[in-house]
Amino acid sequence: MGRRRNDPAEDKWIRANYPHHKVEETARLFEERFGRPIKPATLTARASDLGVHRNTGAVSWAAHPEWCEWMAGYIPGHSEQEIIAAFKERWGVELRVTQVANFKTRFGIKSGTVGGRFVKGQVSRNKGRPQSEWMTPEAIERTKATRFKKHSFPHNTRPMGYERVNVDGYIEIKVRERREPGKPNTFELKQRLVYEQAHNVKLTSDDVIVFLDGDKLNCDPSNLARLSHSEHAKMTTYKLTYSDRETFDTALNIMRLNDRVRSITGRERVCPVCGKTFKPANPNNPARCCSTKCAGEFKRGKPRKRKELNGLHVNLEDGAALPAYSREDDAALDLRASESCRIHAGRVRMVETGVRIAVPRGYAALVLPRSGMACRDMVTVINAPGLIDPNYRGTIKVGLINHGGASYDVQRGDRIAQLLIVPAPRIDAVEVAELDSTERGADGFGSSGR
């Protein structure tokens, strides 16, 4: 069976009616006109074959530059309804409000009107006038029944203590009738109120109350725990979970331990290769060296360099003297007494200097006796040399012993010892099966003769 040929009369009718009606309405009118039904899809296909399209009211501004020119000149100072009426009168096309608004947005043109809104600074017509001047007595009586009176509450007002579940799944309790300064909400979270009452504390905005069993509706005091915002964030960062009090305490201790480890591993340190002081960029995986270059040299076993000592940091007590060199080429600094005292024959005395020092890492300070005092007065440092580690921050005290037969008087400001700063590389002990052999071997005292 061959395809049915279209009737020219039907085609003519479709050309005349299809653009002006919806497809379903056009199909109904077609059936009334020609006495046979036609599907909307078939009607649309025939109209497409004929090159006929429905008039949807779309406006092609690009195809009508004269319309654009007219709109650009007429829009300023006119409302949208005035623009629609004038455009229809001039061009015979009725625009929609959205089409006018889109045109103004597309071409950046403004009407300059307020669209029925109050102009800035406009005064209401009944401002300052009594109600009786602009309302009838009957209207005033009608409004009394619906007026919101002072101390009245809306019909849907909830009583104090009313509970509800918010969008986040937490229970809220109504605690006040109206908003107050600093308290913009009339509802408060139940878990915070229960915790405050159970522990007799006042929570701050930095406090977070968590549920030990994970149930947001279980506000039993035994199921609640208190964390700060930072602790709660760290628990989330470390992905620590809990289901009861015991697992919560364990997770909290793990979080604090991790936090402590991060703070320690993130401290400043000295590069073992170049001696530069640096702070690791990643506390979770701190670098041993300050750069990849130093790390490669350290891995290849390059000898460590000492950081140059530019100055010794010294803190003095009242009346104490700054350690200083007596001559230009002296190796050690002089330490002076900050007190006056007497050292009896054969006795030891700890003499104050009032000096605190910060020895740089990789160095040590040695307290040495003065040769003049030792040879002339037989007074020397009992534990010579006295060692001061880089991590010691206390006051330096010199232990003097009097080997002479008479008492020795120390006056405030006397030089009593010398301070020598020396390199002190850190060398770890490594256990080996045996030591290498030398020419001397195990020969001890007197092995080299006189």
C-alpha cells in the first residue's frame, strides 16, 4: 500500500491555521473541517514538511534592527506596560513583560522608573495624621478585631519548655518568649542545657557537646561529653570514632598525643649539614635537613658542618658583669663574681656570677680556673673544667676550692674563672664486635717512657 498523497486543500488550511493555535487545538479543528481525525504528531510532521511553524511569540531582535533602535530610544523614562502598549501600536506585535525585561538586560538599557515602588525620600500620605482623618469609623471598628495588641502572642505560639527537632536532627527546647539582646533565638539545644545543669557549668561558644553513642536524640547526661571546637576538629581530622565513654576517652587521649607529637616534631631544628636553623614544613613528616640538597648530602654521609657562632646570648641579674675578653686575642671570657664572700682554707664555696647564657646547639661552654689565682693563692675551680650544656638556662655558679692555708676573700666584680666556648659535635655510640688495631694498642700509663 502506497503512501497517501496530501490533499492541497488540507495543506492550505494547515498553512493558515497551524501557526496560530496549539497543536492539540489545531488537530481538533482539522477533524471538524475535513471530517477525519489526525494525530498531533502527524500534524506537526506535515507542518514541518510545509515549512510552517507555530507562532510562539518569540522575538528575533537580530532580524529586526529597526525594533532595537526604537526600543533603545523609547525605554528610558517609561514603564514596561507603557513600552508594551507603544510597541504594539508602532509595530503591531504584542510583547510580554519578560521580553521587555530581557531586552533591557541584554542591551544594558534602564527605564529609570521605580516600577510602582516608593521613591527614595517619599513621605506616606497619612504620616502624622490621626486614623480618624483617613479612615471611616466603620473601618476603624472592623480593624479592632484583628489588631495585634501589646503583650499578645500569635495563635501558633509554643509554651515554654516545648521541644522540637531541628533540620540537623538535634532537639531544641524553648527557653524564652521573646528574643533578647545577645540572645537572638528563643530555642536552645537540649544537650547543652542538660550538660550545664548536670555539671553546674556555663558553656561558652567555644564548647561543643558530643553524643558518646552517636544518637542525637539521647540527651542523657551520661551520654554527653564536652570538647572545644579545636579538639572536635582534630578528632574529625584524625578520623577518631567512639561509641561509649571508654572509647571516647581513648580517642581523646590519642588525639592529644598526636597533637603533642605534631607540636614537638614541628619545632625549629638545626640542619646537620649546613647548620642552618629551620622549621619543618610538614609536622606529620618532618624533614631532617633544611633542603633536598642537604638531605642528599646527609644521605651520602657528608660530614656535618658546624653553625658559625655569631654571638653568645647572655642574660644578667642586677649588678652582674657581662663576660668579656681581657685582651684582643684571648681565647676565653672572664667571669666575675656578683657577690662578696670568704672561702676558708680547705673549703669549697659556690660563688654566684649572676650570668645566664644560651649556648648554641653544636657548642658547649667550659668553666676554667684562672692561672693567677691557682698559682698565687691556690684557689681554683674544683670541678675544672665545668661543663655548661646548650640546654641549660640557669645562673652560672663557680665552685671554688681554697687549697691554701689562709682564708681567701672574694670581692664583688673580681674575676674568678674563665668561660671557653668550644665545638661539641653530637656523636652517637655504635656497638661493634671489635675495634681496629693501632700501634699503641692497649698500652696504658707510662707506655711511652720518660
